[in-house]
Amino acid sequence: MSRDPVTVYGFINAKLRAKIGLMRQDHLMESLLRSASLVEAVGVLRDSRYREVAHAYDQTGDLQQMELVLLQKEIEMYREVQKYLEGSPATFVQHLLGKIEVDNLKNAIRLWYSSIIRHRPIRHRSGYLFKEVILHPIDWTALINATGWDAVLNAVKATPYWDVLKAFTGQGLEQDGLFVMESKLDRLWYASLMQSCKDLSRQDREVATSIFLLEIDLRNLTILVRHGGYHQMEADKLRTLLLPWGSVFASPETEKYLAQKSGERSPLSIINRYFPGLEQTEVQQNRLGLHSDEASVLENLKIEGYLATRRQALYQKMLATDPFTIGLSLAYFFLCKEETAMIKAILNGKYYGYEEEYIRGVLG
Amino acid sequence: MNLFTRPMKLLTAVVLEQTSEAVVKALLELGVLDFVHINKLDPQQMEKLSSRPSSVNRANLEEMRKRVEALLRQGHLDIPTSEVLDVKKLEKPQLEEYKRILDELTADLLSLKEKQKESNQQLMGLEEMRRYITEEKGEYLDLRVGEVTHGKTEDLGGKLAVYGGLLDRVPDSEKWICLTLRRDVSQVDPLLEKFGWVESSDVELQRKAISLIKDRLEAEHQKALKSRTEVEHAVDAVVKQQQSQLFAIWSNLRLNELCDQIRSYFAYTRNTTLFSGWVPSDQADQVRSAIMTASEGQCVIEWTNATEVPRQEVPVAIASPKALKPFQNIVNNYSTPEYGTVNPTIFVMIAYLSMFGLMFADVGQGLVLVLVGLLGSYSYKKNPLKPDGMLSRNVTSLLVYLGFSSMVFGALFGSYFGLSLFPALWFNYEAAVAGHAEGSLIHDVYGILGITIKFGIIIIYTGLVLNWVNLIRKRSYVTLLLDKNGLVGGLLFAVGLYMGFGFVESGYRQFPQTSWVAPVVTVCLVLLFARGFLSYFLSLRKGGPKHEPGKLILDSVMEWLVDVLEIFTGYLSNTLSFMRVAGLGIAHASLMESFKMLSSLVDGFGGIAIFILGNVLVIVLEGLSAGIQSLRLNYYEFFSRYFTGKGIAYEPVGLNSASSEKR
């Protein structure tokens, strides 16, 4: 029998709301941005909830070690929330954690690819990889030390990723690169996520799908614009890259777009129908300065910016409406991930000696 | 200790501009003036005055001070406290010079950190191979023994290092051991080939190679670890070397920040400087003589009594002994009392400790709380810069008091770790809960409930009396007489109690049949109804706004209805709320009884373990519940009677001020 939402979410959502309140109070980003160098930025973290990150810097002086600690904290964040939930919401949060596993797997395979296929020494770089179990029993050490594709497959044999990866061969990857394989891994994650959305209660399902269908729509739009428009990919190939959910995938405009000749494709009809306002979204001037020669990257940034704005609005709405749904947890994850991403960006900016204004511009 | 908030005086002073810096320093050193922005003074006075832009940007000072703090912390040094601040050493801040010093130090640290990063990366590579050897994952390693026939072995060693590999000579031999990772074999093979590597066929040597290279690996690992740690120590040393300079910069920046904060309250005419602020009356003379001395007597000082200023504008200073700080914090956490009203600290202390003791009465467990509190306080005292943990400084101090309260009530109820080691001084609580306390003063749970209700009545009446004292001091006689927390409210509560106790005494059959009850209640209700009209007419007399008769009647009726509802339901629920004191006390006694029974079922160590575990569990869980419930009763049942919380806190600017201005 399903428990009532107040029982399920009462405690955890009160806890998360308090944490969100603290996050909003502490002006951490502002202090980080204003710090004069990496040493001072670390000083800001020292008195915050990121003190372990500062500790890693004290011990190693290594920025990537700090990023590893941030990743660990992100994993802990999901686990902590999952611990206080049960049933379908707990499984759902577990699926969200799966995204970190997929990204870690992609990173590990990239390292393997760099070492074995491209013959570049990876030396200590495997040390920056998260090697503990996240969700599935991936043998990270075996994967990173694999001397052939079969050994890679062996490292993931007891996981759902095996089914995706077995379709590829070492030779094929050498020729075509990792892009398609990575897209398939992402697709697998979205499939399991959408499946686990179905098991949620009606209110939770509505909240979760509103967020993830938006993300899927914009991801599909990015694929259509970037690969269909700029890289002029064939329609059949393009279709296999699209995630089979959301409005964009099922829309007649997308069908028309795919049917057009690759050189004449225009995504405007899709944008006008599903993302009014996106065409008017302006990419930050300094971003323009960064990549003025790369139209597809700009378009990507524009869609990302639009996604960020829409997502922000959705999460703000979740924080203001029914407090007894999965929405608050999702908003918390979003805010924490956003904060972590900003911390990484600022620390990197400080490491490379960029000015405060420049970093602000890049962060948008 | 003052029973009321400290009397305050408003200082307004004019000094010659050339002495204003000396006055700033004197006031900063004294640290008792809570400045008032000069724009809050009379507008006519304001017209003659002007403000001056600060010569330094306080945000810059603060930012630079934070830089210094970050550097000190990077060197694992403590940030100086306000104790190092000496106003006599105040200088104009040399921001450019400070920036140069800090930039240089930062550059040194960053270059050291870069070295540390390299050591760390080397260490990571070595650690990976070391782990594979330790975990016997030889399949990931590529171990070879052979000879180098072309080129220099140093060159080969250097090239192998790119892959994190090691090349080590076999003792007393021309042969070499090469250890790399198998994943790098496709790159290492051509490299070895280039140096004419000839693999040895000596099986014995091949077998020994792993232990030989293990020593080298261990040595390299230690070297890299040492190097990484050395850099960390070098960072500390570099900062330490600059410590005195950093402290001096920090002090001067902080002093300038504070002076600028004071100056920001100043206003100027052509030749004079004017400022104003609140001072506790007992420190007024001190402030006066400090200003006189600093301005060499060339000043005009005026004092305004707090009575001449609207009460809500006077900052509130509370003087409580240091020992009562935990209870002062409980009050501060709620709000600031109104100026001139009762200082609630001592009352909170008595009420809080009594409530806690009634809920958590045990000599042994109380002693544990005292010891935990003392140990915690000692630990914080030993490490003054230690950040507050789950048991904060305030909680550890509070635990000592709570422990003693628990011990006193434990002795009254005869409970020693749940055991009745000595006879109860009052009555045996546990026996009363278990219902076998025949002949005792209190012999069942109803008796316990009765005690806590009576205790609640005392608390509520104490709150009411404090409210009446406050209202007399505020000269709010109408409210004193006609408010729900005034005399009428108190009288109605008394009538309610009389009826309630009469009902209980009759065995819950009927209320007392007394002729005076109905007229008294009626008069009280009429008086409550009259309050709205009376307040309106008094306000009219003082020039307040005029209302339509209909609106006045409607407002008064609504207010009256709400008041009556609040009196009848509020007092009842507030009184019954104190039953939680009995509830938690009963739960405490029951839990201890259960653990005693459980432990008696198990012989030997198991029984003792259950008894100890039970006590620990009760101390943690019941202690927490009792603490929270006592707080709740204080905040809702006690404070709501007399504590308006409308005051503004007295925050003087001094060397001990908080690092960032909050107001």
C-alpha cells in the first residue's frame, strides 16, 4: 500500500528546505568569485560545507583531486536523500544517481580509448576517476587496465551497460570514435529514468516528467541543430540519436525537418512551436567572444542557456508549490549540481588566473 | 544583574574636526557606543550638516583582510582575534603595499602548490602500481628483466617515467628490471626496442624481479609522499615566516574598517564633527570623559534620556552574569525584549531548569550530563578556535546546568540511574508511575499530572505578573487592566482554575455552584468589550485618527470576540500543555523500568550491558526531548504572556564587534 505523501516527504523535504535555505544565505559563489587567487578561493571553501575540498587542496595542491571530492559529495547527496525515501521515490533517486555512473563510465572509456586506441599515456589520470561502486558492479580497475575491447566488456558484464557496449567493437570505435556509443549510454539512462517515472505516484510523475521531458526535448533539439544542421548527418542516423520521448521527437515538424535535404534544414518551425522565446535568447557577449567562429557551439550554448532558464523557472515553481512531492528533492539536486558546477568553473578560472569579471561572464 | 533592561542615554556630541580622529580612536577603544545614523535626527538640524565620502573603501579593506585570513588559514595559522587590536597602532592603510605583499606571498604559495601537484601526480602513478602488487593484480603490470644494449639507461628511465614506469638495476648485475603498466605495452614495446632491450631468460631472476622492484617502488613511493608532504610543510613555513607581517596588516585593516564604520555615522559642518549614539547610563561618564580627553576639552556633549525618545527606538542592553549566558542565549534566540521591561533571563533559567528536572529526574544520568558538559566546555576552552560541533559551546554550558537540575530532581524522586538506591526526598516517581506507591505523597500518574498542571499554572501566572510589571513600567494602564494578559485576563484565568479544580474535586461530576462566578465573568467580559472603545477615546484625546462609529463598533466587537476566544481556549490549552512535562517524566520512568526488567532477564555481563545501553539511550533521547519540550514551553507558554520581542538589540561598535557589519 502506498504511503501518504506527507509521511514520505515530510521529514526529508523539511531537511532539504533547510539546506536550500542555508545554501541561499551563505553567498558562497560571490565570495569565491571575489577571491583574488586559487589560494583565497580555497580559503572561502575552508569555512563552508565544502571543507573536504579545501582539505584535498592542502594535501595535494591538485585541482582535479578537488573535483574528485566534489564528485564524491554529489554522490553522497543522492545517497543521503535516497536513504530517507522508500519505494518508488527512492528507486527514482537511485536512477538519478545512475547519471553520474554513466558519466563516470564514459570518462573511464575515454581514458581507455586515449590509452589503448590513441596510444597516449594516461599515467596518473586514472587516479582522478571515481572507482567505487556507484550503482552497478563495474570493475573500474579492470576497465581502465583493459588492453582490448573484450576486457572492457568484461569489466561491465554484470551491468545493464554490457548490452549497449557489446554492440560495438574496438575496431569500430577506432574508426568512428566514441560519440555514438556515448549517446547510446545516455539513451539507456533516459530509458531507465522514464521507466522509473512510471512507477511514481501521479503527483510525483507529473513533477518529474515536467522536468525531464523538457530536458529531453531540448537535448533532441540540440541533436537536430548540431548534427542535423551543422554536421548535416543523414536522417536515419540522426533518428537513432534522438531520445524517443517528449514533444520534439513525436512532432510532425521534426519529421519534416528530417525529411528535408541535409543542407537545407532549418529548426525554426520546431523552435517556434515548442520553444517560443528561444530564438530571441541572446548568448552572452563574452561567450560570443570566446567562440565567435563556431556557430554550432553558439547554438548549443543558446539552447543550454534556454534550458537553464526554463529549468530554473520550473525548480522555483517546485519550491513554491506542493511541498510533499519529489519536486523539492529534484530542486535540491538541481541547486546542488549547479553550485558544484559553478565551484568547479570558478576554481578552474582562478587556477588559470582569469579575472573575476571574465569568470562571471563565462558563468553567465 | 539588572532585573530590567539597562537604562540607556542618547549621546549627541560635537567636536572640532581636527580632533575627530582622536575621538574615533577613543570611542573604538571604549566600544560602548551604539551609533545612530545622524539622518535620524531632527530634519532641521540635518539641513546644517553634511556627510563626507570615506577616504577608504570599507569593502576593499574587508576584502583585503579576508585575503590575509585565507593566506593564514592556508598556512594552518589561526586568524588573529580582536585581542591583538591596538588602537594606538592604527595607521593609514597602505593598500597598494599590502596588495603587493599579498600578491607576492600568493605567487610563492601557488608555485609551491604546483610542485605539490606534480608530486601528487607522481605519487598517484606509483600508488596505482603499488596497489596492483599488494592486491596481487599482476595481470595489470608488465614486469620485464633484461639488458639495455643501445643508449643510456638514464635516458630509457626518463622516457619510461612518462608512462609512470620504473627501471631498476638488478644488484651486482648488468641486468635491469622494467616495471610498467600492461595497458601501456603498445607504447613501451617500441621504446624498449629502441634501446635494444634483450629479455633475460633467467627464470630465477624473473621470479625474484617482483620483490626487487617492490623495494624500489616502495622507496619511490615514500620519496614522492615525502616530497608532497614537504611541500605542504613548506607552504606552512612560508606563511609562518610572514606571520607577523600578516598579523600587522590584518590588525591595521581591521582597525581601519572599524574606524570607518564609526566615521560613517558622523556628520560634518565646516569645522565640526557631529555624532550620536546610545550608551548604557552607567557608562555615560566614561564615554564623556573619553571624548573630553580625546578632543582636548573642545567639545559639546548633550545627553538625552531614553524616556524622551519613543521606546521602540531605544536599543536594549541586558546585563546578565556570565554564568547565565546559556539562558541569555535562549532569550536572544527568541527576540529582544522591549526597552525598560523585565530582563527575562533569570526567570527563563528557573523555568527551564525546573521543567527539565521534572521531565528528566535522575541523579546518575544528571551526573553524566554534568560530566559531558564539563568535558565539552573544557575542550572548547582548550581550543578556543575550535568550531562548534553538534554539542556547541552553548549546549555544553547548558548541559552542566541541566545535569545539576536533573540531579536535584533525581534526589527528590529517588532515582539513581533508574535505581532507587536512596529513599526519595519527596516521592518515588517510578513507584508512582508503576502504581505501587501506597502511602506516598503522590501515588499514581494522576498525582504527577496534577503536579505538572499546578507547575504550569505557576509559570503562566509568573508570566502574567511579569507582564503586569512591564505594563506598569510602560504606563499602559488600559492594557494592564483590560488586556487578555492583563488583570482581567488573569482574573478570568483564576475563575477558570477555580471551576476546573472544583470539577475535579467533585469527581468530574459537576462544576462548583458558586453565586459570584457568573457576575465576575460577566463584569470581566464587559470590561474586555469596553477596551476597544476606551482605547479609541484615549487615542482621540492624544490626537489619533477618527473612525466611523460603525467601523469602531465592528472593530471592537471583533477584537472582543477574538480576545474572549483566546482567553477561554488559550489559557486552557496553555495550562494543559504542561501535561507534557508529566508525559515525558512518565516516559522516562517507564523506559528505565523496562530496561531494568530487560537487564534482569539476562545474567552476567549481558544484563549489565543492557542496563548501560538503556541508560545511554535514555540520556540521549529523553535528554534531547526534555530539552526541546522545555524550550517549547518557555517560548510558547511562558514568553507569550509577557515577552513582546519588539526591542532592538544594543550593538556597540568596538574592537570586539563582529567582522562584518550586520546592520
